Amino acid sequence: MTLPTPDLSTLAVPMPPEEDLRRVIGSQYDSRKTLNVIKMFAGTEDMFPAVLGFIQAVFRAADVDPCLREMIVLRAAKRHNALYEWQANATLAGNFGLSNDEIAAAASDGPVSGNIFLCVSLPMNCPTRAD
């Protein structure tokens, strides 16, 4: 098992200036609490409401078990060596009830065939898991 690794390239996405963040995000903007990823998306200017709507739809979808969603995101982060996505979603996965062993299993090397839960089972204690 290997976790995603840092990309040592010099590519960086600059954050929009504070005045742009306040204008685009609006009254709910708080420079101390707003996540950097939201600040980055604010740089899309007039596309920001659609981007934010998409993010909210993914994370608030009523018919998608959050444990399953996090396992899918973790596996994709592993396969594509996406360190930021891994770090952010490993924390979320734990918050939704996945165990450390289950999170680590998402970082398994090699391909996964068939239903991912043949390799990584959905935890019985996941608070949103349907019985």
C-alpha cells in the first residue's frame, strides 16, 4: 500500500485578491474560515454559483451513502495520485464512520476488480448506512 505522494512541481494556483473573494462569495465570506478550495473556485467569477452548486450536490446527495462516496473518492485519489483529495477525504471518511483499516484499504496497490466492497466493505457502524 502506498498513499498518494506530493507533486514537487512548481505549479501553483494563485488565490484571488481579498476584494474579489468578498465580491464573488458574498456576505458569507470569512477569510479565516473559508476553505482554500472555495477561495480557488471563487476565481471562476461568474461560474462560482454553478461550481458551488455542483459541490453541494455531490456532498448532499440524499441517495448517496457518504461512506460509499468517500470510498470512491479515496480510491480515485489513490489511482490518480491526488494528494490533496486524499488528505481532505481521508479525514471526511473517518468523520463518516470508515475505520482506519478501511481508509488504508482504499490505498491498496494494483487494480480492484468487481464491486469495490468485495475488497473494501462498507462498515456496519456507518451512521448513514441502510440496514
